[in-house]
Amino acid sequence: MTYAATFLWVIRHPRSEVISRQYLFLLRYASMGAYAIYLFHRPVQEILNRIIGGDLVITCCASFLIMALAAVTWRLIEQPCIQFGQRRFRYQRPLTATPHRR
């Protein structure tokens, strides 16, 4: 919902100072761990629900824990894998097509 609301805001106010300075930083940070957030949000929420209970407490604790797990996952797994892939499989220009001789 946050991404969708921010996207709609940017479309309506493309030159807004608020969007460019405050929200886009948070969205960039969250997007780095978006897949980890997707993977961890339900298990963390269920674990905290069983341990702590209470909706507001779960939401606050789960949000913090999920973001921390996403940051750790990005730093220890995703970023090194991306860097390895960029070093190992460098982009090469495609071969130019040569005209067929008859």
C-alpha cells in the first residue's frame, strides 16, 4: 500500500520536494530488501503472535524485526551474490550481424 500510495503521489505531483527528499529514500531502502520482506513477514508475524500477542505490539515488533532481517539478508546474501554475478558474467556486446554472401 505504501508503494502504491507513493507512486500515485509522484504521478500527481512529479516535482514535489517532499517526495524527492523524504519518501524516496525510504522506498529505495525498502526496495533493496523487498524480497526478504516478502519472505519474512508472515513467519515473523506468526512467531511474534504466539510469543507476545496483541495486534499493535506485533505490528511494531514485526516491522522492526522484518526490516532488520531484510537488511542483514541484503548485506550478507543478496549483495555479495549480485557482485559475484557482475564480476563473473560481464556484459558483452552482441556480435554484429554480417550480411549473407551469395
